[in-house]
Amino acid sequence: HELDADQCFALLLNCDLRKFGEGGVPEGLGKTDRTIFEGPAVVQVLKVANVTEPSYSQHMQAGRCRALMITLTDGKRECMAIEYGPVQGLSVDTPPGSKFRISRASVVSGVLLLESRCCVAVGGVVAAMKDEW
């Protein structure tokens, strides 16, 4: 039974990139002062936190401001990102294992600045990661 490209992509969306990822985030990105991360690269969410709220009230958003800090991996390297502008599909309720495609993202002080023009949700559910969440 051979798989076509769409079937392979669907399977990979639901896999943990830490087991299969080849990397797309440049080494040393976290030490970069100012640059543009050209990409494109598919990265996986490891953790999302609203840094404006204490941990016990992360999921109680009643129209208040938010500042999301996201830990991402390409399967080889981890990097930090902040939601610089709204990104559809990204919230404190985004489960670990979710995948995003990043291209032409600004990097300041080693942190990716995510917004809708450079970050698009592509989906994916890694069952083991979601269960632990």
C-alpha cells in the first residue's frame, strides 16, 4: 500500500517532530539580536503560556489582554516565540503537538515574533503529548 504526498503529510502532522524532524530552525537562532527567519519551516508547539496571567488563571480569558509565549521545536532544536499579532489557531488552549508553518518571521533578541502574515496553523494532534497536557 503506497501513500501519496497528502497521505504522508497527514500522517506526519500527527507525529511528534522530536522523533522524526530534520530541523528547519537555524542553529543559534536564540542568540540572534535581529534578523528575519526566512523559512519556510513547520514547527511543533511544546508549550503556550499567557505571560500576563498567573499559571492558575491561564484559561480564564474574559476579554483581557494576553501575551503568549510559545516554546516551539522543529524536531532538532527548540526556540521561543511570542505572539506579536493575532495568529489564528494559537491560544493558551492550543495543545502541544500542534503544527505551524513559519516563514519570513522577525527575530528580536533570539525570539520569533509571530503574527498572521508569517505564521499559519497547519494542524496536527500528537495523542501522547495531548494526553500528558
